Amino acid sequence: MLSKCRWWRDAVIYQVYVRSFLDSTGDGIGDLAGVRAGLPYLKKLGVDGIWLSPFYPSPQHDHGYDVADYCDVDPLFGDLAEFDLLMAAARRLGVKVLLDVVPNHCSSEHPWFQEALASAPGSAARARFHFADGRGPEGAEPPNNWHSMFGGPAWSRVTEPDGSPGQWYLHMFAPEQPDWNWRTAEVGAEFDRVLRFWLDRGIDGFRIDVAAGLFKHPELPDSDDPEADARTRDSVNPLAWNQPEVHDVWRHWRAVCEEYTAHDGRERLLVGEVSVPTAREHARYVRPDELHQAFFFDLLSAPWSADAFRKVISEAMQDIAGTGSTVTWVLNNHDQVRTVTRYGEPVTEGSGLGPAPLGAARARAAALLMLALPGAAYIYQGEELGLPEVVDLPDDVLTDPIFRRTGSRARIRDGCRVPLPWSGQASPFGFTSGAESARPWLPQPSYFAEYATDRALADTRSFWHLYRDGLQLRSALPQLGEGRLDWLDTPPGVLGFVRGDGLVCAVNFGTAPTPAPVSGTPLLSSGPCPAGVLPGSTAAWWLSDL
């Protein structure tokens, strides 16, 4: 029987993108005190825990994913004392806290990288990173043909201490984010120190950025498809990602977490951002002695189709759940187009209408489907409000390094990171405690008034109430979270499955009313659900009479 402390297996975690959640100081940037003030809201919503985006000292070239000091708080967001207050408040409310750790790369302002720049080629300081001589006449060409995930070459050339053109260093993201060389033991030892620093402050676990990264092919050879990472915005270069040695790191980190669990009985969670080609490869990361969980992105990327959803869910249940772990479902995060826009049509500034009704209906149905699946689920902030992607931010306010590197708006991430609306009819919509004229770090469109939290809580038909009701039922029904899933025989375009002792979830992916696949006691629907029919782009839960 599973230990009661294994809370993570069916947990629902809310991703807090700190700089866009709630601003307590009036500077237009969210902070840790704002997160603490928002905890009662999240407790009322019914989530089990929160994942905090990076708040460490950083020059903010990639909004905190370029870390200059892994064991402190950037003054933008508060300080360690404020972090401790946040932890204490979360503990009182019974809300778990996960931190985002970034082990693949750091900031170019990290002291160790600055030491490397000041050191000679071949030095121990440079061995902590990937420094290499260039190719061609006078080493003027990069050491290999790899491209950065953010566009352009994955290498930048340094000027040596004597002023001469020098070696190149590897950065699979922005030039301000040099990759660590995990083949140097000193790097692993430093991250041991980082993990223990935060575990000693009482956190409940880590979300691991780029968890399939860390190790590169030791010979750094040319890639057969050098632009694949930049083209797909995914970690698909097999020479730079998913090297076999990475699994030894996760075994070690798991052992560190279990050491703390043995001391006090609280199980710490490791959840990885794992982008690999197949569910079977994904399953290797969640074997019993490695990560507890890894985000399963295939549901997020699946087209709106009953067949597509059934395929990715079946593969996950077979390959990932087969390891003894549970699947970790996601529909969105801080790097993805918001669900209502992804499933429908984008909004335009000033329309006041938000997303097309079809996109909103599909997003509601997908949310109910995700919450019915066996395993854990992660919700990105604002999804519970039905927020659309902001698609028309002016070029001069964009901050995504992808835009700076490529000059293209394709795949930029600012639109899902616009600060949340809490109340009122005009920006800043209660996001900042400053004057009404205070400017959030990204501008909020006028139609955000329709999605403000106070309005959502007052409207029982809102996205917020759908999420809250689903979370309440999920916690009350033992067959949700853990357990198996059996597919039902359903009409074309309808996905249906039964869980545990008779809970049924069905989704109509089509547009015409379809007979419900089972009869029984209705529990929750994502939209109007007359007796005996399941309208198009709607999901519903029943307790079956079967």
C-alpha cells in the first residue's frame, strides 16, 4: 500500500509566475509578499500546492531563468526573510511549496562564470562550463553547428583577459545563460549545496528546469539538423539533450530528498521539465529511484481531437504509469499560448469580448478532462480565470529574449505572462498596490476587466467556479487521482472513460449534440448539459449506474 505521505501522486499544483501574480510594492512587478497575500485565494480555489517561478538574484535577461545566485532572493521580489514568511503562511494553510531550480545553465553574471572569463583557456574555472576553441582561420567560427533554442548560434566568443579574440562558450538558450558542464564534479557538488539550502528552509520540493539537459555529447560534434531546436522551440538535438548520464543526477537528487523524508516523514517532490520524443523515453525519468514526476507535454500539444487525446492518454497510462509513478498532466505553463486562445481564435485589443466562444468552451472541457485523469495536474496562473493570450503587445514592450534574438514574434512568450487582473475596470486591475496610474511590467489590455478575479468569484458560471468545483470533487472522490482508466465505447468525436467505482468523464469534441455515453448521477459539466445529451465542446462527469 502506498504511504500516506506520498501526497504528490494525485496533487494539483498551481504555477505562480511571481512577477505577474500580485505586486505588493507598487513597482509594477509581482513579488513574494504578493504571493503570500494571494495564498488564501489559492487555498479557496482548492489546489494542493504552488510552484514558484525563479525569484533568485538575476539580471533578468530571461526573467530569472538566468540565475546569478541560487541561494538568495532578488531584491525585485523581496528577501530571505520574506521568503520565510511565505513558507510559514503556506504551512499554516496546508499549501505545499515547490521552487524552480535551473541546473542546465546560469547567468553570465554568476561569480563562477565571471571567474571563467578572467581565467586562461584550460583552467579549472573554465572547466565548469563548455569552453572550446573555434574552428576555421584564427578560430573565428563556432566549435560546432548547434543552434540556440532562442535562435542563432549556440556559441558566443569571448575576449580573453589580454584583449585578444578567444575561446567560445556554449549556451543552448541566450548568450547570457552559459550552460554548466556537468562532467565536472564541482558543478554537481555545488547543486547539492543549493538543494540543501532550500530544503533546510522547509520547502516541499523542486520543479527542475530543462531536466533532460545538463549533459552534452562529450565530443561536441556537429548536428545533422542544427536548427532543429530553434525551429521547433523544443529540445530535440540528441547531442545536446537526453544524454544517459543525466539519470545518475536524478538518482542522486532523489536520494537527497529521501534523506530529508527519513528525518521528518515529509516527502519532498522532484518534478522535471522533460521534453523527449516518446512517452516510453519519458518514463525512464520517473523510474522508482529517479524523479517522482515529469511533466507530460503531449496532452498540451495534442490537436483538439478525440482520437488524438485518446492516443496520448493511452500511451501515458501504459508507459509512464507502468513505472509505478503517476502521470503529471499539463495544459499550459509560462512558455505556452494560453489554452482558450490555442483552442480558438485570438482576441484583439479593445474588443471587450475575450476569446471566441469555441476556444473558451474547449478550454473548459479540456480542464475538466485533465482533472478527471489519474495522476497529478498542474494549473498555470490565470487559466482558472479563462484568461486569453494577449496577442497584440507592441514591439517596444516585448521582453522575451526570443524576440530579441530573432526579431520575430513567432513563439514569443510575453502574451501568456501579462500580470493577472484582480479587480476593477481599468489597468492595473488591482495587480499593484500603487496608484491607479502605476504600470504593470507588461501592459494589460482593457478586456481583462471581464476576467478579473472578483468578477470570476461572483459568477457561478465562470471558469473559476468550474476549476473550484472540479477540485472539490476530486478531493472528495477517492477514485480520482490514483487508479486506472477504462475507455468506453462512444460515438465518433466523443471521448469517454470510467474511473474507479464508477466515475465517468466524457468529452464531446464535435459541435453537434451527442447522446451521453452512460446514464447516472450528473456531478459536473463544463457547459450546458441537458439530460441525455452532451453538447459539442463540452465535458461532463457522472457517477454511473452501471
